[in-house]
Amino acid sequence: MLFLVVTLLLLGVALGTVVHAPLSFTVVAGAVIAVWLGVFALRERHGRRHGTSAH
């Protein structure tokens, strides 16, 4: 439960920061995060398909 409270608090701080950041910076940061998550998902899928573990 404490983890949820801390997560929501950090989310509120992050969203508050995004509101004050320029739109171009927000779009670029969002694109970087999306690419990073896409690469992570592809690596996970590739690892599971070949039976190797990243741990």
C-alpha cells in the first residue's frame, strides 16, 4: 500500500513537471521513452522466444 502511495505521489510530481515544460521537450521526451520501451519489449520477446533469460 505504501508503494502505491509513493507511486501516485511521484506521478503527480512528474505530471506537474510536464505541465511546466515546453511542448517540444515533452514530445521529444515522450518519443525517447516510447522507443526505449519498444526496444525493451523486443529484447524481452526475443529472449523468451529463444529460451534465454536476461537475469
